[in-house]
Amino acid sequence: MTSFDLYQDLILDYARSTRGRGQVEHPTGRGQGRVASCGDQALVTVRVEGGIVTEAKVDCNGCAVSLASAAMLIETVEGKSVDQARHAVGSAIAVFRGEREVASEAVIEPLAGIHRLPSRLKCASLSWHAMLAALDDSESPGN
Amino acid sequence: MSEFRVAGFRRRFPALRSCHRNEAPYAPAIYLDNAATTHRPDAVIEATRDFYTYTNANVHRGLYRLADEASERFEAARTTIAQFFGMPSDSELIFTSGTTDSLNIVANGFAQTVLDHRSEIWISPFEHHANLVTWQQVARKSRATLRKLPTDPWGLVDPTALEKELSSSISPLKIVCLKHVCNVLGTIQDIQNLCRVISKNGAVSVIDGAQAPAHVELDLSSLGADFYATGAHKMYGPMGIGALIARRDRLEQISPFRYGGNMISSVTFESTEFAEVPARFEAGTPNAAGAVAWAAAIDFLREYRRADLHAHEHRLAEEATTGLESLLGVKVLGCGLKAPIVSFVVAGVHPHDIAGWLDQKGVAVRAGAHCCHPMMAALGQVGTTRASFAPYNTLSEVSALVQGVSEALRKFRL
């Protein structure tokens, strides 16, 4: 296992960012995630208008890694179509798992090495899984 | 009896001599997660190797000398372990895969067969999931009522308060489940008096003794517990082996529910007669090498005066508590007499980040809910960071812990 600087400044800058924290008013979709080992939770709310993710937020009580990752998530999906957002989220989860290379200049680049710390993988991917659930919820028949 | 010196004790643990295999800068990690599992001394590792090298045969089956030797070593280990726990007879110790398994045997083999809708299971939110979840499920299946034990803010049960609760209950069958030493806070229940009260009120005590053997002198023959569940790997023994210890009459009340070889006295096509206790609960091939290695851990501990080991680890815990509490915003949880387990919270910093930062500094601690989600809810915390000590830890390792937490405060206060 090679070393990975979990607490590099860029990750902490994202963790300190308040962008996308909280809950969207009148969301069209909601998704929840929970890490069983520590009890951390994330609630993702999205508003999709005309097939575009116009607003997304994460309500999360987690560690710096999960907070940073949540901020990166919002930066990744806002303004994208639902299909593009879903694809981007799936790709990011694959990067976190070490299953694919990170694209150049991708917002998640600072967390691309998280697969070298398996115990923290869930912190990084918590809100991303919740986002997939929120996007599905947004497209469910009730919405 | 060897004189206890930290350096000499420490040298007997190969994990503390060796380098971390793949990680630069190749410094041995400072291991402060002993409540999760301790390291193992050479004697334990060698006992495992020795069993498989010189006496490798299945126990209680073969009709050749090698099999006899394996069986003898396995049963000698049972005697050593039973004596360590103060039990007069080896037949009062069932080998299991660990504390969790032992609790499940009591729950499924005993409780499930005697509880009904009039029964009560008394347990507190401070219990480990191995205890709480197990009894939740038994309550659900048997329709018994799960009742909350009265505790102080740190989960300690007062014998007088318990007496009041139990004596006012009209339930014909009550089971009381408690952990002896808290895996999160290190707090120690007044288990002898609690067992006395439980017994006096006609209830059955089930004690989770996962953390106790490393830190408390145990004499189960006088403790008064009906069932005591414990394991090897938190007391320098191997993983994957533990014991359920109880008086023979209590063990005989357990219905076998795992069937297979070794646990029978006769079998026809239609029916089976089970073997005597303890064999009737040890279906299949047992972890014989594990038992032998656990006995080796006990022999290792017997080379030292336990009071010396306990005095050192308590000093470590006290230094850690003092050092951590000197840092602004750090609060150590728990009170009173404690095992050397120091759980703390830091205002504004998530426990994972404390542990993650310490890991980068080469210090291994546990962080999170410690398999105690309802306890965290009761404490009003998302989790804690926990440093737990063994006699091979040093004061300089405590300093590294406190220094690391101090740095983390500057780094993470977001």
C-alpha cells in the first residue's frame, strides 16, 4: 500500500467550503447514504428542471473527507443533464475504488488515491451513492 | 516470575519488532488499538506453528498416537484456560469462535428455548452490538419484552437501582445482559454485586467479558455470573477462538443447536443422543490450534505479576487522559475506575479525522461508533476517538498520541 496524503490542503479547502451544504428547497429528488461502521450519514437533495440538475445540496455530518467529497460532488453535477450527472457520479465512484484512472483536471483529482486507504473509501463515496439515489428518485413516477 | 520491564515485555512481541511491511518510512506503528485486538507474543505464534508442525491431527477422532497427542493438547489447553478464569472444572468451558459466538449460543441455545411473552430481557443502550442486537432478535422471536436497564450517564448500573427494578417486575423469567468492561469508555461494572442482585431476584445474568480478561483479575467461580462470554484475541491469544463459561448445571440447560460430528454419543437413522457437556456444543472440527495458542498466551501472562502489568497500563491511560484534557476542546469520556481505554471527543473535529491524522503520524487508534450506535446516541456523539493500551506501550507513545491530537486540532478546526 503506497502512501496517500489524505489531508492535503486542496482536500481541506473543499472540506471548509460551504458550497452545496444543506438541503434544496422543494427538491425533486432525495437520496440518503449511511456508513454503517461509523454512523455518518448524508442526505442529498436535488432539483431537476427540464432534465437538468439545476441545484443540488448535501446535508452531511461526516469527516473532512466526506465533507470535501460532498463539495466536489456538487461541483461535478450542477448544470449537467441527469444522464450526464449519473455518468459522472458512476465514473467518480469507479475512480475512488481504483477501478479507473481519474480524468485530467477532474474535480475529484485530489481524492483519486483514496482507494489506497480502503477504510476511508466509504467516507469519500458516501454522498455520491446518495446522489445516484436522489437522481433515481427525481425520475421516479411520483415526481 | 519475570520482573516486568516495558522494553523486555515489548521485545517478546514480533509485530513490535518488525517494520511495517510496505510503508515508508518503515517505522513500527505505535499501536494503541488494543481494545480491538492485542498483538501476540512469540510464544503464541510459536504454539500455533508447533501444533500444526508436530501434532497436526483432528481431535477426538483418530485412533493413532498423533491424534491422541492432538486431543491431549487440546484438552490440556481447556484446563489451562478454565483455571485462568477460576473455574474448578474444564467441563464448564465451551470453546466457541469468540465472545460474539458465545453470546449467540446463550441467546439461541438457552434463552430462545425458555423465554416467552411474559419474559423480560434487561439490557442497556450502552451494550456492544454483539450483545444488544443478539438480544433484540431473541426478544422479537420469543415475544419477550426488551427492557432498558437503569444506568448513570456513562452506562454504569447501580446494584441498588437494579434491585429496585428487578424486584418490582412480576415477569416470571428475567435475563439481564451486561458487559463487564466497556469497550468504548473502559468503565468497569460492579459485576460481582450486580450478579448477586440478579441471582437474588431469580434472574439470569449473561456477561459480555470481551474486554475484561486483559485488565481485570477474574475468578468466575466466585463472580456469580450465570453465563460469561469471552475470547482470546484481546488478551494476546489468537483470533477466532473464545469461550462460554458457566456452571455445569447452567450449561446443561442449553439445547444444542449446531449439529455434526463430535457432539453426539449415539446416532440412529431416526434419532440422536447428544454427548455430555462441553462436547455437545462443539460440533465439527474445533479450533484446536487456537485453543493451544490461547493457553500459551495464558502461560505467557503467568510469567508476570498481573498487578505490575495493570499498574503500567493504568499509568499510560492516566498520562494520556491528562495530556489530552490539557488540549483545548478535548474531552475524555467516562469516569471512575477504568480499564486502560481512553475515549475522547474533540469539539469541531470528526473522530475519523483525528484517527486519520494520527495514522499519518504512525499512531493507530480506533475512531467511530465502536459497534455501539445506541450508546453514541445516549452520549450525544457521532463517535469517539479511542486509544487503548497494553503493557507493551510506552510513555513516549502516549506523548506521540497527545502531540498528534494537538496537531490535528490546528489542522482540522474547520
